Amino acid sequence: MRKLILVILISICYFSCGKGDPVPSLPVNFEASKTDPRLSALNSQGGAVLINGYGVAGLIIYRRGDGVYVAYDRCSSYQPEKKCAVTLDDTGFTVTDPCSGSKFSLNDGTPVKAPATRALRSYQVVTTQFTIQVIN
């Protein structure tokens, strides 16, 4: 009976490890006017801005080709304990983790170059005619 319980406990630990978002969840509530100079790159589709002081390593706000705004934590999902902040690539479509070389798509946050296997932590974006808000 003890062996059965031990097997069950080990199985639970094994199957629960590695699930979920590897980047810690911190409260995020960023709000700014769409005319804020920091957000000027978002005036056109494909524009991205970096905002410091929120989340684990700051925020990336990106305006996709369809006009929808998305936001991610800049903390790489690969070895998030290092808190490596991803940087914008010249292409404008990806960001790179300078610590590991992993690349992520700005369209949906998914990794497009190893060693990362998990997407960037995403946040909810709420927009009005005049403001943009990033929350979790």
C-alpha cells in the first residue's frame, strides 16, 4: 500500500511540474493616453514600445497588423529566474532574449527560436478611443 501511495505522489509531482507560466505573476496596471509620446510607435500597425517599471522586467506593447494591441512581460520565459529582459529586433516582428538568444514572435508571444519553448507572459489590453490599459 505504501508503494502505491508513493507511486501516486511521484506521478502527481511529475505531471504537475513544468505546467503553467514560468514567469512570476505580478500585479500590472499600466494606463496611458494614446497621445502619450512614449506610445507614439503604436500609432501604426506593427509598432512596438517598451515600458519599464511594470511586471517582472517591464512591458512590451505591440500593435498587430490587424490593429489589435497585445502586451507581454519583457522577462524571457527561458530561465525566468535570470529576469533577462527581451529587446526589440530590427525586424519589428520579434524580440530577443539577450541571455539565451531565444526569439519570440510579437504577434502572439510564442518562441520562434530555441532554447525557449514557452511563450512570453501575456497581459490583457483594454483600449478606449483615448486610452490604452494593460492589466492582469
